[in-house]
Amino acid sequence: MPKILITGCSSGFGLAIANKFLSRGWDVVATMRRPRNDLLPPSDRLEILALDVTDAASIQLAVDAAGPIDALVNNAGVGMLNVLEGADVLKIRELFETNVLGAMAMTRAVLPLMRERRSGVIVNVSSSVTMRPLPALSVYSASKAALNAFTESLALETALFGVRAKLVLPGSAPTTGFGKNAVARMGMDIPEPYAAFVQDYLKTLRSGTECTTPEDVARAVWLAVTEPNAPMKAPAGADAQTWFREAHHAANRRVDLAEHGNLK
């Protein structure tokens, strides 16, 4: 059976992705910073490992224990909702260590064997916030934009050896604990001059009628892994798909204006 390693499986997207691949007959290596055996159904095809993607020794131990894998899903991530002036620099570094450097380190650890076998898939879970500028998300958006650029360039390198690299872009997922966990870990001390602005923005977010579920993301990751001709970027969730279409239409509009000499 093919084997997949997924980071950040203790809740939300990672847990749903692990369940998806288990239900489809894959061998699953579900990794968590603090492993729990009660989150996924018991299976002889399931291995739960400790993994901190910001710790080189932890990465090596997990990759060695997992053995050869056919797919890697870099799902582990940290959120931050704050304006730049309210974001602590050490917390910004922590966020980039997880969202960007952690994904790079995991990819670097599994690539040699994938390259030698001339097969494999790497899926990086990014975010729909990279499709449009949003207030109070400058730091988080920057980390996910960096992950996008990394993945798109990586795909050109790995294609030489039959290894695919893809992106999944989820939308807002209110049923998960991602936002609450982000506030608990990163804080949300909004500077007073920005307070009303951020509160108004949060009300706008909560009033949205479209959202993303963990199952939406699991489905998008499944297709990215199993469909050889899957697109580079796959929006996951109704809101993400709407933003993706709008971004595509806006890009086409800019091209059209440029071709007719109306864009300088």
C-alpha cells in the first residue's frame, strides 16, 4: 500500500486528511507535536509519531521512523491575527519557523529518497489569504505567500526526478480550533489606534456565508496526491473557490487591459 506522512494531525485539517487517506486504504503516518492515540480509529495501517517541524532532531527521528513514503503533506501551521504593530517580533519568527522553514525542512528531509525512487508527491497546505490583501493578516499572509513561491519553484526542481509538488489553499474554517489556537499561542494584543478597525473587520469575517470544512481540505489534498494532472493550486472550500475565481477573473481583466493599451 502507498504511504503518506502528514504533519499537524492533532486537529482540524490534518486530522481530516489522515482520516481520508486511512479510509482509502493508505498507510498513514500521522504526526503531532504531542502525540495522542485517541484521535484516529485504530488501524494496523496507522502510525502516530511525535514531530516538531521546527526541530531538526525531531524531523530526523520522525522521517527515519516512517521509512520510505509516497507522499508528504506539510499541514502543520500557526496562525496570527494582528496588525504589524501589534505583532511581537519573536512571535513573527516563530510563525515563519513553522509555516515556511518547517515545511522546507520536512521537504528537504524526504526528498533524497523520493528523488532516488523517482516518484513522490509533496503537498503544502497554504491559505486563500494569499489571493487578496487582507487587514490584520499581513504577517500570516506573508508566511503563506512565501510557502506558495517556495512550492511553485520547488515543483520545477523536483519534476526532473518525477516528484510532484502542489499547493492546497483552504478558506476560513470556523469549525476548527485554528483561530482559537492561534490567539492562545500568538496572542492578540491589538494596538489601540487599530482596535476599532480590526473589530469591524472581524465582524465582516463572521458575517460571511461561505466557509471551508476540514473535509473540503482533505478532499483537495486527496486529489492533489492521487491525480497526476492536478493543478498547481487547488482552492479548498466554498469561500476559497469564490476568491480563486475572482482572482482569476481579475488577472484576466488586467491582461485584457494591458493588451489594449489601457494598463500602464
